[in-house]
Amino acid sequence: MILRISEAVRLVALAILFGGSAAITFAAITLVRAAESHGVPVREAAQANAPVFIAYSKVALVASVILVMTEITNFSMHHKSGSKQLVRYGISFLCFLCTAIFSLVITPSMENLLPSIKTDEAAHAQFQRLHEQSRIVFGGTILFALVGLVYPASAKQAKSAE
């Protein structure tokens, strides 16, 4: 029973990390492009969108911690772990790691720069560097969450085909 609940919670956490992250990225890109088409400088559009990413980073961090907790529960209840199970744990850990870097390292730095990116060129340049880093790291969150959703089903399918 505990394993079933843990697995359901794991899937919800991965769904938030994949679906929520992909949706917020899509929305931000759409909003920046729409703002640009109306003559709003990218700098201002980014400043307007950043609080949404900063707030979401906290949600994503909680989901990634829950993901790791469910994997620890799974590991502690399965006293033997095959290579497929270890791959699953590794995928979840990489998803957590990307999310933690995004939420605990990148977004706080971006948040500190927000008040001055319109007026301070150095702050804007640093914000842009962080933004580029966040795209890679946040992309990792999305990728590993998707793989985390798909891998267990494909591993079971491969096992049943044997």
C-alpha cells in the first residue's frame, strides 16, 4: 500500500516537474515574443516574466524534494535493486539536481539582479548569463522529468518482452 501511494506521489511530482516546467517555459516565451511585437524591449519583458519563474522555482524545488523522498521510500522497501531500478533512481536524482541548481543557485541570483537590469548594463549582462545557464539547467529538469515518467514503463515493457 505504501509503495502504491509513493509511486502515485512520484508520478505527480514528475508530472509537475515536466508539465509545469514545460508550460511555464512555453508561456514565458510566448509572453516575451508578444511583448517584443508590441515594441517592449526584451529587457523589460524579461523583468516582467522573471517573478513567475522565481515563484515557480519554489514549486519545482518542493516537487523535486518529494520526488527524491518517494525514491528513497521505494529504495528502502525494495531490498534488492536491479540495474533498471538504479537507472530510475539516477534519473530522479539528476532531475532533482537540475531543479536544485535552478531553484537554489540561479533564480536567487536573478532575483537579486532584477531591480537593476533596466538601468545597470553590468547587471543586465550578468542576468543574461544567468538566463542562459537557467535555460540549460531548466531544460535538464524538463528532460529528466520526462524520462523519469517514460523510463519505468519502457523498462517494464522490455522485461515483459523477454
